[in-house]
Amino acid sequence: MENCIWFPFTDEPVIESHWYAPAFSSPCVILPAESPDEKWHMFFHSWLGVHHFISDSGIGWEPKRLVATRGHYPSVLIDGGMYHLVYENHEPDGFQDAFQRPGHRRHTSRILVTSSTDLTRWSSPRLLLSGKDVPYSADYKARRALSSPQIMKAGNAGYRLYFGAGGFPLPGRGGASALRPRCEVPRFFGFVELPSLDGAPAVEGSDEAPEVEENIRAGEAVDFHSSEGSADAFSATLREGTSKDATLRGSAEVPQGGAFRNSDASPAALRETTGESAALRAIGTKSALAASSATDEADAERSNRTQGILMEADPDSMYSNLSPGHVRLFSHGGTTYALSPAYYWDERRLDVSSAVMLYRSDDGIRFEKVSENPILEPQKDGWASRLVSSCDVKYKADEDCFYLYFSASGTRKPVARTWLRESIGLFIGETH
């Protein structure tokens, strides 16, 4: 994948958005060899929710149904003959929220999963993670935001749930920027580890799990069926510093700059802290936090807020100085790749732009940039001339090439005072 030559399959979108749903975003594709009916399947979202489309060729697509109302950023994990569709969903926090301005609403963002054996009949959604469980999802604001969830197997340790967190409003100078919808992109990209995908029943207006007799023991992954497994209880343990496998993890030291929080330590060692002070070395235990000074407590809280972050904006990077975007992971040949449709400030255009950057990792935690050059940028004009917002890639073994589906915004009439539309296109990557 690192030596691919990428080119557009066509200058037109393979799935074009409609006037009543002007933005089709975050495509996720299942190949015929992976599907139960040997057809292509695609999931993506609009403001209506998660859509399901099918195809015989991967080029011409037909709608099947709306899978999840109010769902966003879908992705699918295939595991043991089951298809697990994970997506973001949010509910307002109370009646008064309806009277707040859009940027001030305090809705709770959460990640749900639903499962199927045939991609037709889906189970009731289950709660995997709430924004209340992720300290940095608020990013010093009242509204907690999660996005772009994706689940990957983590060997015998269970699963890793990757996600975007926080909300960064895209700036603009007017012109074409004034035509795009008001949108926010994730400021961070992080992960938690889960013991299973059982989750808890997703109750409308609630982020809490039912209580059972088992208690969570320190050092174990969070079980939402536990009496301490509610979102509020988990958030409380984060504030107390209790160490659990599903606690947002990563380096406790907060590096300055850099898109990824890399370390030479092993994945197991990432569970431990690396700070200089005794309180930081002992963070994650109640006894250490209880004995720490006020300064050490502040450092510990800062560390807790940033554990688990893998990527964030890099002020020194040309292509990701605003946001890493909606990152999508892909495994190929024993290597985990990250496709980052990053956002940056274009000094030449004096406006926001985006570019898909490629990273690689041997353990799914420490990533390195493959190249300083993006593999995909917006076109000069046409339907994909504004921003590339998301993507998904699949390797088709019988053709020895990669299919990269992406969502991008633009307008067919640049002069007309019309809203920008976001549709789905296709790039092909040939290996050399």
C-alpha cells in the first residue's frame, strides 16, 4: 500500500447526494468475498442516519434501507461470522437543550453497536462508550463530541475501539466557505480497549448500563454490565485515577507538538506512566493520588485527560495543522495503516483545505507517517473541489489493487449561490 499509485476511477461521484440530503459522508465498504450474498455493501451517513447501499460491481449502487436513524460515522467489524456495525449517536441532555443555539447545545455523544449475520436483520443497539467516559471529548466545552468509531481485534486482549473526540469548528474567510454547512471536526484521535462487544442496551435519553452483581476490579477492562460500569461511575473512576484496561490509555506525559504520541515502549508499557514526578509515576492508583500535592494532582488530572490520545493537530505540519480529521484504520499484510483526511490552513488560498495522509503502525498504537505527500487532495474544480472529509479502503486480491472510497464536498455551479454538496467518489491504488 505504501508504494501504490493512486488515480481517480472516474471524474464523477459513484454515489451522488440529493437535494433533501445534501451530504453523504463516511463511507464504509464490505467486499463481495466478505459479504453473505457475494455483493458489495456500503454504509454511510447523512443527516437522516446510516444508509445501506448494495452493488454488483462496486461502481453502480442502489439504496437498500436506512439502518440507524440519527446514526453517524459508520464502520463494520467482521468477526466470527458476525457483522458488527458501530456508529456515533447523540441525544440532547434535557428539554432546555432544544432552546439553545446549535453551538451551545449540551447533547451527549455516544458510540453504539448493532450486530447481524446477514446484513439485513440487525440486533438492538448496544452502548459501547459515552462521551462522559472520555475526559478530552469536551475539549473544555460543555458539549462532549465523539466521532468516527472503529473496532479492531486486539489479539487475545479483546478489542480496541478507536474514535475521534472533541469538536473543532472549521474557520473560513467567506466565499466558498460561506456555502458549506457549519461543521466541526475532531480535535483528537484516541482509543480504549474493550473485553467484548456485549456493551449495554442503548436506552433513549440514557447513557447508563443496567446493574448486575459483579463488580469491576482494578486492572480489568470495563464491563458495562457491572454495577460500577455505568458511564457516570466510569467517569468518576477516571477522576479518581483508578487504573482499568478500558481507561483511556497512552503516554501519561503530554508531549508538545507532533501529530502522534509515539513511544519506544511496548504496548503493555504504554499502560504505565512516564512522568518525572513520583505522583505521575504512580498515577492510576488511588493511594498515590490521595498522597499527592495540589500541583501533582493538577498534573495527574492533565495526564488523565490525555491518556489514550494517538493523534491530534500538529501546528508544525503543512497538512494537519488544524485537525487529524476522521481517521480510518486498515490492516494489510500484518501492518495497520491509518488514513487521515487531515484539515489544514492553506496559506495560498487563505482558507481551510484537506488532504488524506497515510500512516503505518506495527502495533496499532505507535504510528509513523509514510510520506509527507498526501495520497488524495481535493480536485481543482467540480463536485470534489472543496474538502475531502472521510474515506475507506479495501484491498481486492483478485485484481491486486486497492479501492479507496471517499466523501468530498464541492459544487457543480461554483458561481451559483447554492449549498455545497458532499458525495462519494472512488480512487484506485495500483501496487508496484
